[in-house]
Amino acid sequence: MIRIAIADDDALCAQELRRYIDDYARESGHRFEVTVYSDGDELVERYRAQFDIILLDVEMPFLNGMTAAEMIRRQDPEVILIFITNMPQYAIRGYAVDALDYVLKPVNYFAFSQRLERAIRRLGRREAVYLTIPVKGGTMKVAADDVYYVESLGHQLIYHTRTGNYAATAGTIQQMENDLAPLHFFRCHKGYLVNLNHVDGIRDGCALVGDAQLPISRAKKAALLESLTAYISGVGR
């Protein structure tokens, strides 16, 4: 199921895009779940990194598509953005938010289907698994492979990632250990869950992850070495 959002204040245009998606679904065999928003502010207000593709009208009265895209990018670097516009000069500005493409109004089916097909090909090339981390004021969508380790600090989980550190507002280290075990994460200590892909070595009873030295419980040392060896040799991949 491919999840698509349409944000357009023109109800007729939004209806047309939805019809085009239905037509494409019948032709291609892909399944889509479509959500329509009447303005950029409505999309941003309810955004929880839940979409694969977003079709954004550039000109909307309350929050234009370009500003909405900038706000979405702050919490979702992976969603595919396609602008719907009658002004091709916006295509240049689209590079600033890593937009995949743009479609000129009035939208015709052939041009739209080409853009949609391109977006789906990009989705197909992604093999990463993404985590949705609940944070204060919303959520963050992060590729699991970009997570270096998860730290349990008091009653809070801290995700240490390539793009920064995020304090989760929900979840336990035990729950994450169960959820992330298939993704080659190992609980080396009661307070640390480490991504084996980012373990550079083991020294003085610690797992070396970048500049961090994560303590290894004595009871976990042998199992960690076994898991790390299996992962490196490809058995755990």
C-alpha cells in the first residue's frame, strides 16, 4: 500500500488528481491510500510522517506549498514531494526541499502518470526500514540504519542518530529490543541498545560506536561477540 497525500485548496483539482491516481492504480496494479487536505496548514498540523508521496499545490491561501514542504522536511527527510503549479519557476525552488518533480496545471493524465511512476520507482529502490519516533510536539521519521544506538535514560529513551539525538516521549528499552532485534540491534547493557552496523570494535568492556563507548554487561559480552561476528560475516544480514 502506497500512502499519498494531496494538499490543494482547489477541490476540483484535488478530485481530478484522485481520479488520476485511481486510473493509474487500475493500470499498474498498485494499491494506494489517498488523503486529501484543503490547505498546507491542515497537512502540516496533522503531519506524522505517515505518507510516502505528497502532492502539493504551490499556491494555497493559508500556508503555501513551498512553506509547507519546508516544515515537513524538518521531520521527514524521506517523503517524496511533487509540486502541482501553474508557474514552472517554482521548480527551481523545489530543489531546496528536495522535491522529486513538479506537474504543471492544468494537469493532464499522461504527465501526471509519468511523475507518479517515477516516484514509485524511487520508493522501490528504498530498502531501508524507517522508525517513527514519538517526540515532543510530533514525530520524527528516521531510517533504522541511521540509528547508532538507543539509550535508556531514567524513564526516557534517547535515539542517537546520524541526523541528531531525539528524546522519545513513549516506549521502553525492552519494547525497542524486541522491535529492533530483526534489524541487527543488540542490547549490550540494560541501558543501551546498539546497532551492530555501527559497532567499530570492542575495547575495555565497551562497544565503540563512533566517539561513544557503550558499556557491555558481563553477562552480555559473549553473546554480543557472537552476534557481531555473525553480522560481520554476513550470517546476520
